[in-house]
Amino acid sequence: MKFSSFNELGLSASLVGALGKLGITQPTDVQSSVIPAALAGRDIAASAETGSGKTAAFLLPIIERLMQSRSARALVLAPTRELVLQIEANARSYSRVARLRTLALVGGESMTMQIKALKNGADIIIATPGRLNDLVTRRLLTLNAMEIFVLDEADRMLDMGFFPQVRQLVDHLPKVRQTLLLSATFSAAVEKLARELLVNPLRVIADRTNTTVAALTQKAYPVLSSHKESLLVALLKHHHQGSFLVFTRTKRVADRIAQTLANNNCKVATLHSDRSQSQRNQALSSFRDGKVRVLVATDVAARGIDVDHVSHVINYEVPASVEDYVHRVGRTARAGRSGAALTLVSPSEEPALDSIERATGVNMERSLLQGFSDGRTEQQIKFAANLPRTVSSFSRSFGPRRASR
């Protein structure tokens, strides 16, 4: 059922008013489905990607419930430090009207300071599994007061090998609790975990946004591997407006191309696991504030980047999987804006890109920038790109939209 305002979802007038001051007035599809059910106390398994409004979908009913019951506590698990910090920032913003205490627990930051903060109490804890496990194992934190448990980005948890730690943490939670599990895709492993954790859950499959469908243009640029750096520099000069999120598979490549861009007078920051937490925070902040035009990131950060104004996502290499492609391009064309996803594809990567196209049902336009190609003529490239493809089944709630040609 679709709702046109938050007033209809069962939230209190004070919380709705606080959202209005933040410019949040119309619920998305996932919020319309999740919030009333969560307020009713139901367990929920939801398919929802970043950009669909999922964070508010689980935070708002948590805040509403904690406003009504000051003894209740909530725990949110997320796979990356960036995502934890962004969820905590949203929780802090939404809950100001209720004066709730929120706390982020992540690795890479002082455990001593986090222990001190825990002693002051927290109504909502948002954490990565590793740091939370450390605190629980050392008996510095107990979870027996957690009445609400949220597992965000469950499929990413699986990809990063966190399921054993998640299961250990669940053993410390009360048996009687409300559990919300959110995942962009529901693989067999995620479905199995949902059956373990949830009781008679409501299954929600959410559309990406409730606004007018944004224009997501998806293009591939055939190029020789040895010319990718030069093509990237040329693309940034060709598209002289907008902000760019460039994804690479490895930290080494991310650092190398960031240096190349800096040498070409481009304001750039990097985001990967070898950067300290303060460096990662600074990189995101600089990109979000527009101080740098380009953020070069590895896939580990793909779901931790919550910036509405990204105009272009560039895949420096073809992603390793269709899921990685979906998560990468989901950083643009958000909140009703248009966006572009550009993929640099070498001859050896064509089969991988073809698999992504078949799985998502998107035939990407092949484009050539003057001076760059993979050795084929423009006619040969376009002929190959227009060959019929059989769309294969792909277990996901929604796919990238077909680019207008």
C-alpha cells in the first residue's frame, strides 16, 4: 500500500514534524511497507538497496518505539565502518526530537573512547560485527536489553565473511525480540539466515524510489587495458561538470589512478581499507562537501557511500559480479536525480560485461572517446553490442533501469 505522507504511517506528530524540518515529507515504497509493520512489532525481511530509503524505514519505527518505552534498546549491525557512521548520523538527526542517545561502534577507532561512551549509556547502538564482538567477548557490553535487532546489508555481510560473527552475536541477544533483516539481494544463504533469525516475517520487496524514475544512463567505453588511465583523465575533462565516484577492484590500483588524477590537476580523494578511519572520514566528508570532485574507492566501500549528488559512477574495471555492478551504479541517479554509469572495458573483460548485461537485461551503449578504442572500429563495436542477448534469471528485487538510446 502506498502512503503520501508520514502522518499516515503511525508515527507521532513530533517525529513527523522533525522529519519535515529535514525536508523529508513523502515516504518511499520501502518506508510505506516497513514502518507500519515494524511499529506493530512484526519481524521483517526486506529487499531494498541504498537509495530506496531503507535506513529511515528501520530507524523511524525504532525511534518511535523508544520514545514510547524509555527502557527499550535497539541494535543495528552493518558491514562497513562508513555505513555504520552514516546510519548513526541519520539516527542522531531523526531522534533529536526524542533526545535519544546513539552510539557508533566500529574498528579503527579508539576502543577506550567507545568503552567510555558505553558507560554513559546508549539507546541505539550501530556497529560493525567485528568491533561489537570484541566488546561482547571482553564482557564490556551486554546485549540482553536489546528489544530490536536490525541486520542491514545482509548479503554484503555474507560476502565479507561476517556470518559466523553475526551468529555469535545473536546468541547474546534476547530470544524474544523484534528482528528486521534488510538485503539488496536474497541468495540462498541470506534466505537461510532469515529463517534462522526471524519469526513469521513480513516479506517486503521494495522499489528503488517513490519519485519519478531517475534517468540512469549506462555506457561502456571499449579501450585497451594500457590506455585506461589516459581514458579516465580524458573522460573527466570531457565531462567537466559533476562529481565522480570511480571504482577499482584493488587498493593498489585505487592509489595509482588517484595519483595520476592528482598529477593532472584533479581534486581527488581515495577510500579503501588501508586508509585510517580518520582518513576515510575526511575523504567522504570532502567528497560530500564538494571539496574534491573525484572519489576513488574499492568495492569494500561501495555500500558505505551515501551521497545524493554523485553525477557519475565510473567502473575503472568491469566489476567481478553483477551484484557488485548493481551496488556500484546504485550510488548515482538517486533522489530523483539523473546520473550516468560508465564502464571502461578492455577486450579481455568483454565476456564479464556481457554476463552483467544478460543478468540485468541492460544492453549498454558502446561509446568511443576520440583517440581511444580497443582496436576495433566503431562499426565493429556497435555491431557486436547490438547482437541479441538472452536475459538470464537474476535473483534480485529490481535491476538497473534500461538506458534510453
